[in-house]
Amino acid sequence: MPLDFEQFDYLSFDVYGTLIDWETGIVQSLRPILERHQLHWSDDQILDAFAATESVAQRPPYSTYREVLTSVLKQIGDQHGFTPEPHDLAAFSGSVPDWPAFPDSPEALQMLSQHFSLAVITNCDDDLFAESNRKLGVEFDVVVTAEQAGVYKPDLRPFRMTIERIGGDSSRLLHVAQSMFHDHEPAKELGMTTVWINRRYDKAGLGATPPASAVPDLELPDVRSLAALFG
């Protein structure tokens, strides 16, 4: 059944993987460090290692996303026989502001903001998201970060906080995201309607996210395609 977009007042977005090209950012940030330790990995090998370690580093108790990325690199080093240098840890943990936006994100968000209020539910620190948001070119009406929630998705708390901030009615909120693991599974657990932005539609594997399954209400290859439904 086609989505009735008129029932929604808010679109909530995942950021990293959906609006920001975190896979390119992760690969570009990690590859030089790995190669200095003779690990000449493909993009998929780097992303697989990241997916396996990030989800562990994000388990409670809460730590900042900079600390999560530090833990990711240390875990990869432990598993593959090297100890990251302090400057490598600092560079990788601070790399998020350098991760690029997907080319379609800024214009699509501007178009969608003419029809909906926009929200963010992101696994990041407040300041790191603020730097990434400069690349997106819109002001979000509601921003919920992992730092504010004290937990990372797929925990339900960031979604519940967002629902509370829009007035408590989840039926008014359409969640837009790439990751089944971080977003669609927990959103569906709460009975939310979701759009899957399948950024990896032309690629094999799961990239930077662990395996998971959910049934989104709509699948599109990018955010531009969502905006085009209203243009």
C-alpha cells in the first residue's frame, strides 16, 4: 500500500550512512593507518572490521563518539597485531567533521523542509553533528544525539526522546534511514513508519553496519528520490 505522506508532520533522519557518506569517510580515515601497519585491505574489509567493532564499542556504559572511534581502532589493532600511535587515535577519533555529505543530501533536505518539519536521530556527539550539519545546509527542528540520550541506537531511547519532543504522537513521524540494524529494527519495534534509503543498492554486503532485518514501508536509493515525490 502506498504511503500516505499527508499523515506525517515530521521526517526524522539518521545522519551517518543516510545523509553523510560515512563509508567513504571511514575508509579514507582508516586506510592510511592500516597501511602503515601493512594491512592493505579492500574497502569492504575495512567496513566489515568497522561494523564488527563499532557495535561493541557503543554498548553501555555510554562513551562519547570520539571514544567509540578510539575504541574501534584499538580493537582492530588488538585483533591484527598492532598498537595504534596516539596521533592515529586522535586523527581517527576526530575525523567525523571530514566525512562528506552525499551529493544529493543538501538540496533534497531543502526541498523536504518545504513540506515537513525535519528531525535528526543520530549516533554522534552534539559538536560532531554540528560540524557535519554544516555540510547539509539546513536547520533541523528537532535534534536528538547519542550524547543527549546517553545511549546509541539501536537502543529505543533516542527514538522515544524524539517522539516526546514532537509531542508524543509517533504516527506523525516518518523515519528515514539507511541502517536496518541501527534504525529500522528499533523504529519498527516502536510501531513507526520507515523509509529505507538503500545507499548500497548497487553494492554487495552490508558495509559499515552489522546484519539485521526489518520490513520498511518504502525503499528508495537516495534522499533525492524521496524529495522527488513532492516535486
